Amino acid sequence: IGKLTFGVNVEEIIQVLESAEIQQVPDMPDFVQGVIWFRDRYLSVINLPRMYQLHESSPLSLLNDHVESVVVVKAELGALGVQIGKIDKIEKLPIHKIEPLPKMIRTVIRLNSIWGMGIVNEEDDQADDSGDIINLVHLHQLLAEEQISSVRHFEETLNSTEGVLS
């Protein structure tokens, strides 16, 4: 997202949708970009720049109906869509390259979903700790309990209607 890179545990991912049409719906929670049709039901798609309160000039926040990818993840009480810019690569991050978030950063961001930082070197054989920083995210903890309830209520209402979105 913008210049930030996020890393996730691939075991939390249900499916990556390479191209997804996100539909806007009135009265969505503010952190929801819209909904997609996924496995015979409407599924909310979370807008990460809004969730993490990133600057509005982020390239991802400028996207409306069409995004590069949506990752469907395991979340409390079911699946959840997460809007992303792109998947750069899939790789293993050795445990010695993972650091907890510094206390100062934890105090500022106050998000349970970001749990650590990973250092990724361009070449695996580098012994030093220099490299790109990846923010490590627990996808299943993106939303607080009240946000999950709000999203599920929104989805239940939408899925129980007879009409079709257009």
C-alpha cells in the first residue's frame, strides 16, 4: 500500500482473486470499500488504507470499483475480503529476521493486527540486518469485535435481500 509493504501468514488466506469488481452499497461501514460476490454470497471488502488511516494520496485509496487483487482471508466469524495493490512475492521469512514492534510504534499505531517487523534482504546469504522492512499482519485480527459485528450485520442484511446489486 503506497510505499508500505505488508507480510502475512499464507495459512490465513482462503483465496486470492486476481481481478475483482467491488460494488458500492449505501450505508456501508466506513472501513468497507464495498462488496464482492464470493461463493454464492456477498462478502465485504476491507479498505486497508482506511483501516490503517494511511494518507489519502496512497495509490490504493484512489481505486474505486476495480482493484488489482482482493485477498479473501479467514477472519473471526467467517471470511473477509481485503483490498490490496499487488502481491510482490511469496517467500519464507526466517524467524531470526522477525522482530517485535518497538514499544514506541505499538503505542502510536494501537493496532493488534500488526504484530511485528520482518527484514527481507535482496540476497538470502546476507548476514547483516539491513534490507526492506515488512510490516507483519495477522489478517484474522484486522477488525475489532464491534467492527466484525457491524460487517456481519451489513452482510446478513445484504444477503437476505431479494434484489441484485447493479
